[in-house]
Amino acid sequence: MKTIAEQLNIKDFPFRIKDKQGNVLYQEDSNRYWSKMEYDSVGNRIYYEDSIGNIIDNRPKDDVITIEGIKYKRIEQ
């Protein structure tokens, strides 16, 4: 599977995607190491996952998650 940078043909690293508040949602380096994050409505990191399998999940266990004022229904996989 291609990383996001590979899909976008990015050659300038580190590659980062940020939200409106400046929180890094996704980052990748030239060695294909990537990490992605989610934040709550006040900017606290509630989820982290990286390409080597580390996952820290502090998301609320509710059925609904609010991100930037938008409500999403959470589905367990």
C-alpha cells in the first residue's frame, strides 16, 4: 500500500497535513514512516497511530464523536 506522500508524489519531507487550528493530523518522513492523529474540540490529542503499529486510543467510547463542531457516529471495527 502506498503512503499518502507516495500517492501525491511528494518529494519534500517532512510532509505534514494540519487542521485549521494547526494540529498535525498526518505526518510522514522520507523513510516512509508515518503517523496520524485525531484531536478533540479543545485540541487535546485523543488518537495516535503510526506505521510501525503503535496505537494510542483515548477517544470517547460514546457512539458520537465531535470534531471541529461536526458530529460523527463512531463504528467499532
